[in-house]
Amino acid sequence: MFDHHPILVIAAPTDILSHFARPLRNAGFDVFEAASALDGLRIAKEYAPVIIFLQLSLPEMSGVELCHQLKTQCYPASPYILLITEQNDSNDEDQPDEHDVDGYIIQTAPSRELVARTRSIFRLKQTETGLLQALEALQEKHAALLDMQEQLQRHETMLNGIFECSPNAIVVSDMRGVIIACNSSALELYGASSKDDVIGKDGRQFIAQDDRQEPRSDPQELLEPGRVKHIEYRLARKNGDLFFGEVSASVMTDEAGAPLGIISIIRDATERKNAEIALQISKARYEFLVNTMNEGLASIDEQRRFTFVNSKFCEMTGYHEQELLGIDSRLVIAPEEESHHRQELAERRMGKSGKYETRLIKKQGDSLSVILSGSPLYNAQGVYDGALGVFTDITAIKQAERALKDSEERYHALFENSPISLWELDLSKLKAFLDAISTQETPDIEQYASDHPELVRKGIEFIHVCDINQATLKTFEIQNKEELFTQFWMLWTEEALAALTQQVFALWRGAKEFTIETTNKTYSGKILHVRIKMALAPGYEKNWARALVTVVDLTERKQIEDALTRERYLLRTLMEYSPDLIYFKDRESRFLRVNNAFARRAALDPQSILGKTDFDIVGPEHAKKAFADEQRIMKTGEPLIDQEERETWLNGRITWASTTKLPFYDEHGNIIGTFGISREITSRKLAERYEHLTTQILDLLNRSDRKIDVIREILLLVKDFTGLEAVGIRLRSGEDFPYYKTIGFPPKFEEVERYLCARDEHGNIICDSNGNSILECMCGNVLCGRTNPSLPFFTTAGSFWSNNTTELLASTSETDLQAYMRNHCNREGYESMALIPLRSGPRTIGLLQLNDHRKDMLSLESIRFFEGLGASIGIAIEHRETEEEMARLRNFMKNIIDSMPSILLGIDIEGRVTHWNLEAEKVTRHAAHDVQGRFLHDVFPEFAPFLEKVRDAILQQCPFKEEKVRSIIHGEMRDFNIMVYPLVSSGVDGAVIRIDDVTEQVRMEEMIVQSEKMVSLGNLAAGMAHELNNPIASILQNTQVILTRLTRHFPANTIAALESGTNMDAIREFMLKRDIIKILELIRSSGERAGEIVKDMLSFSRKRSSHAVPNDLHDLIEKAVEFASHAYNIKFAFPLKNFRIIRQFDSRLPKIRCEGAQIQQVILNLLINAAQAAAEHYHRQEEPTIILRTQRDGDMVRIEVEDNGPGMPEHVRKRVFEPFFTTKEVGLGTGLGLSVSYFIITEHHNGTMSVESEPDKGCRFIIMLPIGAEDPAMLHSWQI
């Protein structure tokens, strides 16, 4: 299940790498290995592993730094990283505090636990992936629901807009006919003032009384679901007026088809019905006109046959009607006019009307000149069906009458169809009335009219309305002209009458026309704003018998102007008195208008802001964001609602605002800019920030970090919160209050101002008469309580603050300043400054200092806040100082105990553990917190045999000691010295047990004995070697002679064979069959082996003169590898080329002074041994590997040869350097190789040689060689 999820193990040395990689690979995981940080980073980028096991200590960089890079650089998705540590306690103080780390695992974790934990992590990652996918799916569904809801709201808004804005009346009723909803057009149609006049009423109530009895008035009987029915009613308005209504109604149903109600769309059909009535009247008039008109009228079909002729036409042509109907019209057309007549008929067929002069032939044969007005006729399907002609006798009188009639028709059409209200008045009686008054020797007719207002009303009654047009009826809501003719004066308000009177007097004085704007009333009493223009008709200037009046309805414009005036007043009031900031901007975000509150906030005149941008008023960061927001609003049309913003003004002041910005449209709906409203929320945000800052600082004070770290974090919070440039804390130290920690102060300033105590020329602290040190400057005033709350720069809580130190120093006397002022802060340019005492109870333990070069950066509110916070900080700091002192003492004692190389245990009389030092943790592998209160024999069973002696020592108060106690600890035999010291503390009996591991001491003693054995053995070997050399040489020489004489065809051998009656081939055949040659070869081989043993034995006794010269150690190792490859490939069946040889060389290693051949011999011996062991192990488990490693260790060079062979048990490891000790099969080893190597390193080069090994974990041989004399060239090579 984990095949496609790679794992990366980054560790060095390789035993840790193998310890983690092998079980994971065996468990089926895809595992990558890296022995360095750079390789690990490369592999991580290439393969993106899901889990990374990362060793804490790596050659190139720390595991924590690599962890951070892996988290931030290499992945689209973050890996799960476990740090490999040496201890089991991931919460230990020695572990890194790194938030990028996902977990910890000890480097000795069992394989089963490692595999199980890895699988758990994979399952966790899979679960996390599934949850993320489910969350994404839920988010998509949620977004879809929000989109659907938005569309529903938009459609609902659109429907409501259509419903309310429809020009047709829309009425919704239930199935009983009771109205439940209507739009504004319905109110207007019914003449209702509000929806309350309509909603809840029976819809039949608005049907004319006569029409209610008809079946079509019952909606339930009339309508069917799914169909729209069109009905015409006479409907009644609220005032009782009747009108024709055209109703389109349908039944609304739910999803199941059940009826819910009826929706009706009602249109005012009065004009159409009037038009139909007028059409009927017109038809009757037409028939009368046709039969009585003075023009001939005739129509023909498409074959030019007469279909209709009037009596005048018959009279004009002399035929009877029956003589013409059905006859070809060419009968009456003069032959010479036939061609023209045919062309005109072609025009009729094309749908064109025409009028032309032609001649007719009467029945009697004479002709008649006429004007023929022809037009096409169409049938019901709109297809051409003939032509209609009007025939006019052309005489001068008829033409004059026609011209006059046409003129009157045009005037009447213009008069009637004009959209402006037109009146035709007769003012002749009014003129006569005024003339009559003036003849009564009235000196001032206008003054006379003013003194007698009843004359005005009487004069109006003399005005006679001759005619009005349709626009007048509509404007003044009049049903017919007769009503206006008789009640003209009812349309005039008192204001209008006064204005009319003044203008009538102007006419009386000779004016020909006038224009006034005034108010009139409609027939229903509604006030209209109108513009009235009256002009006397030409020729009627003297008698005023005819005057033309135009009345333009200005009501809507007046309402708009009034509304606009109100809007302007409201806007001006809002702009002038609103405490919120209001502003308008153009598309380039330039200010078009701002209110007074905005100008006050910006400290500028409102007019000076116009044309500027935010970059001229606020800080660049806020200005950039505001510009981006406004451009987005103008691009998308989407508003910005209640966004909280931090505003930095050019004077340095910082405020918070809740801002709403919307697109600014022109009258055509185009976005031309933005407008915004910002409400200051600085107080609320400040309160929130105060509360948040207090919580953060209290959390810091409750943490167990070091005091210096806590105070540094507090100062960072204060600096970030206030926006000030520099903050610091002074704390008591002896007699002075130096800076404990500062942020933002220049180093030179901090150095000069670090201490406050006044000092003499010798640097000694100056004290006052009471022996107290004198603290200088304003800091000293605050710390010593030398403050005067009556002064504006001191507070009642003993703080000092100022927003302008330059002005303060210039306006304040030395007496008010209380003490000697150094003025370093002011000289440094700090204008805003605050000093707030930190108190713990009645004692002042320090102060908080706030500085900034800008003015007006502080407020009394913030000072009071920090005063309250200062008390908490003071108490917490003093408490922490006490705790840190106690912790320091505890840590000091614990460090002493933990730093001891001995195991120190504390137990009570019952044998329960009370103390457990670090060495005890290392040896027993039990953490101190795990063993507290437990019985010693449970956590340290190896010590159980001595518990009775410990108890006796406690009871007898007598120490005891036991030396060289041998015990097996974690499978390894160790030697210990045990000391027990009885204790009595407050009546509680117990003991301190000291256990010293003397295993190495015992081993050294054994090694001394071993060395003495080796020396004795060397002397013995020297003697034996000299005694054995000669017989061995004789055996080898004689064996070679025998082989030569029996197998080679030398002349002497051939002659001797022949003389003996045989030959060399026969002898050779005999020897082969009897294996004599093989036996002789075995004798020679055994002799050579005995010679090698004698040669090695001589090495123990010879101290050769030193020929040490500087050698490149890496060259020696490479030569040994090359020689080993050749020698091993010849001697053994498994080629060395199949081995993986890893070189981990220190490139900065200097040359060392040594005998190169001997070092090569040692390396060669170790390589062959490692190759044999690894090859043997290969057949059982894994690829044979040899690691060659070099590094500098102080003045020594460390060489390591490590294999992944079967390893060796402890009892073999202890004897591995003994002469003649071997674990190889007979014939494969002499037991002297490692012994000789050991002597070459220790005796010839003053070095050391050791081995580390465990069964199934391979071997590591470690050689330590001194670098040699301080050769300048060698030192230079190391430094490079």
C-alpha cells in the first residue's frame, strides 16, 4: 500500500543510515539514502519523499537548518520530518526548538517500532489527504450554493423590479378574488393613494356595478390553470370614475399543479374604446359624407371593374349606379388619358397613393376635367384588391374651398395633437370690463384692483374658453371640454390668479404677450407647476377677441428640482456635520470632494485636498493599498464593505478606520470614480490592541524562558504596538539602574546613557547626605519618585511623558525638572518620550522607556495603559528574578551532579529512588523523571544484591565500599566500584550511592599485562625464529631441488633416468599417479607459510630505525586499496570489484610523518580482513561494503576502516590483537596479522589502534596517528 510513497533517510555515519533504511526497505517501502545534507536536499527535490528521517547532527549543516530548507524549498506539499536524536526524550532541553520538525525518533529505535511508526504516519497522511479532498468538495458545494443563492436573490430583485416598474397595473389575488398584492401602476390606475386602499379588497369591488352581474366577472368560473384569458371590463377608480380596462389573467399553480392564486395585468383601454366608438361614429359620418359629398367617389377591383360609385360620381358621369357597377372603368376614362391612368394604377398596385389631373367622358360624350385622388385597397389578408378614387371637379371655387379646408384641418390637427396644453380664449369681455373700470376715472386701475380683490374673481369669469386640445384634458384630468368651458376659474390657484392679474394689466398697458410660472389645479385638486404663455392673435390686439395660451406642465421638473434641492441640502448637511470621513474620487483616485471631518483628520483645508491623491495625504503603504482597492472597485463594480484599515498620516499619526467604498456612477450609469465613508475605530482598535498586548505580555511573563529573552520579546511587542522607534527597560543592578535591554537606540547613545548614577572624576558613585546614590536625568526622577503631578509632563502614577521635548526644555525651569538633566535624548533628536516606572508593590525595580524622533506620538491614554501594565511587569520580573536565582542554584547543583562521571543515586530507607544523575540515565537508560519514587531494584536490578548492605549502612550510619564488582549491563560485562554514604536530613534516613565504572581501568590493567605478555612472547619469538629459520630454509631449498630433478627435462636429469633404465616421462607419469608432485608442493607451501610466521615473529622483537617522512595519507590508502584488489582477486573466489568501497576523506587533512610502507601494510591487512568478513556476510543478507574514513582529531589523524560483515562478539573483540589468535579456518590465517598491525601503529608510530564491533553490525577499526613535527609546510597545508 506504500509502494508509491518514497521515504528519505539522511544520516551519517552509515551505521545509523543502514539502521533506518534496511528495515524500511525490507518492509516494502521505497527508501532513498543520503549520507550528507546536500545529497539529502538534492534527493528530496528530485523524488519528493512523503517522510524524511533526518539526523540532528550532519557534516555540512545542522539537521534543524536542513529541516527548514526541506520545508520551504523542495515541495509542493510539505513532507513529514522526524529528527533522529540520541535520546528518547523529545521534550529535553537539549533538543532543538524548531517548529518545522514534525516529530522525533531515537537513533536506536527498534526496527519494529520504526516500521510501525512509519506506517502510522502514512495512514495519517492518507487520512489528512482524504480530509483535505472532502473539505475541498464541501467548499465547492458551498460555493455553488452561495452562487445559487446569489442568483436567486438577483432574480428575486429583478422580478421585484419588473413588478414595481411595470407600466401596466399588476394585481395578484387569491382564488376567491381577494387582492393580496399590487404594484404602483395599479395604485395609479385605481386612483388609490396607498396599497392599503387596494390590498385585502375583493377585486370585483373595482368592477363597474353594471358589469358585476356578468358571468365573466367570476375569476374561478372564467380561468383555467395554464391558460391566459383576456377580458374587458368597465372598472371604477377610487373616486368613482369609470374607465375601460383590458385584463389579462391567469391562474398561478404550485409544483403539484394546485392553484395558488390569480395574477392579472390590467391596461387602461379607455382611449382604445373611445377610438372604437369614434370609429363607429366616423363610419356613419363616412357613409353620410360619401353620399352627400361634392366629390365623386368610386372604387375598382383588380380587373378595373367598378365595385362602388357614389351619387356624385354618377351625377358627374351621367350614368346610373347600376350602369357602372361591374363595368370596366375605361368606359369613363378619356382615351388619351388611358396610358397615364394605367401608370397610376400600377402605382396603386405597388401600394402608393396618388393624385393627378385627368379627364372623364360623360354618358352624353362630353368630357369633364377632374382631380383624381387614388389610393390602393386591400382585402382582409392584406392583398391588393383594387383602388379607390376621389374625383373633384376642377373649378376655382372648389379649389379655394379645398385649400381653406386643408388649412383648417392642418391647424386643427396641430392644435389637437400637440403634446403641449393649448387653449384658445376670448378675452374681449375682460377687455371691456377693464375699459369700463378705467372710464370711471380710476386713477390707478391696478391699485384699484388690489383694493377690490373681488374684481379679480369677477374678471376671470369674463374669460371665455373657445377651445382646448387633448393634452389639456390629460394635463388637468378633465373628462370632456364642456366641463372646462363652464368651470375655467376652478383651475386657478390664488397664486396663479395674482400672477394672471398682473399680466392682464400688462396687456391692458399695451403688451401683446406674457409668460409666467405659477401653480394650477387639476380637476381633482392636484397642484401643478406650470409655465403659462399667453399671446394675443394677430389682428385681435385691440379687442382681445382671440388669444392663444400654451401651458407647459413643470410639475415633474419642479419635483425633481425640489428633490434635488433636498438632496443637496442633505448632502451638504452630511458633508459638513458627519463625524465620518466622506470623500469622492475620480478614476485616477484624485479627490473630487471631501467633507469637513476628512479635512480635520488630514489637518488640511478641504479645498487644498481637491485634486490630490492618497499619496499626498497618507503614508505610501496605505496609499498603495487604497489605490489598488479603488481600481478593483471601478473594474469589477463590486463594493468594499466595512474593511478595517490602519492609516498612517503624513504627520506620523496612526489611526484605524472601518472603510466602505463603492463605485461612483454618472447619470448614464457609467463608473466615473469611487466614493467612500470611513468611520474612525481607533479607540476600539486601541482597546482591542491594549487587551491583546496585555494578554501577549502576560503570556510571555508566565513562560519559562530566560528573563533576557522574555524582556526582549516584551520590548518587541511594545515597539510593534506603539510604532515608536526605540524602546528599552532599565532594571536595578546594585545601586544603579542600567539598561537591561533596548531595541532601536543607537549603540553610542545606549553606551552613554547605560548608567544613571552620578560619578566623580575617578569614576566613583556620588551619594547624597543619606548615603544613597544620586540618579541623574529624568530617568532618575521617575525611579526615585521625584515627580510633581501638578506639572503637565508628570502623571499621578509617577510617569514622565512629552510629545515635544525641545519645547518642554525651553519652557520648563530647572526647579520643575527636579534634577540635573543630561539632555542626551533631546540632543539625539528624540521629541516624543515617555518614562514609566516598573513597580513591585511599593518598590520601583526599573522603568520602561519609549522614544521617537517624531512629535505627537504619545497619548495620555497610552501612558496610563503602560502604567497599569508596568505594575504587572514589575511584579512578574521580580518574581522571575527570584525564581531564576533559585533555578540557578538548583541547576548549579544538578550540573555538578550530572557532570560527574560517576553514577550518583539517592534512595530512602525503603530503597526508593530520590535522586538520579545523568550518568545513571546513560548507564541504565532510564530517565530521571521515570524512576523517581520507584524501588531501586526495579530500575537497577543489577544493584539488587547490595541493597541489604546499603540498608545496614543507613541504619548504622557507616559508609561502605566495594571494588571491582563485575556485572552485565545491557549484555556487556562491566566493572564497578561502589561507595555508599548514609545521610540523615530532617529525620529522613537515606543514602547517596556512588558507582564508578572502572571497566576501562581494569581493561588497561589487563592491557598492561597483555603488553608484558607480548614483550615476553616477542623475545621468545625472536629466539624461536632464529632457531627455525635455518631448517625451514633447508626444507624449502631441498624441496625445490627434488621438484626440479623429478619434473624438469634438464640434460643431467635425462641422462640419469636413462642410466637407471627409465625416462623422465615415465618418472613424471609415476609421480602424478602417486600424487608425489602434489605432496612436494604441499611441503613447499607449508615451508613458505612457516617462513611467513617466522618473519612476523621477528617483527615483535625488532625495533627498526625510524624512516618517517611526510606522506599523503589518502595516497597511501588508495595504493593499499589497489594492491588489495589485485591480491584479493587472486587469492579468493569473490572479486573485490563486487565490493562497494565508500571513501569519506577529509580534504583538509595535512600530510603526516610516518613510514608509508608500514601504514600501507596495516591498511592492506584491515582491507583484506574486512573483505573476507563482508563477503561472508554478503551471502546471507546485503551487498558487501567497506567504508574508508579520515578526519583530523586535534593533533591526531583518525583513520577508520569499516565493513558491514557479521561483526564479532565481545569476547572475540577483546582478544583480536593477541598474537596467534584467529577465528579463521585452518590455513586461512596465522593469527599474527592484526598483532603485527597493532605493533606497527603503537610501537613504531606512537599511535593507537582499537576496534568497535557487535554481532551482525559489522566492524570498525580505528587508527589514531600523530600528525608529526610542526613542519611549516604541513601546517600551511592544513590551514589551507
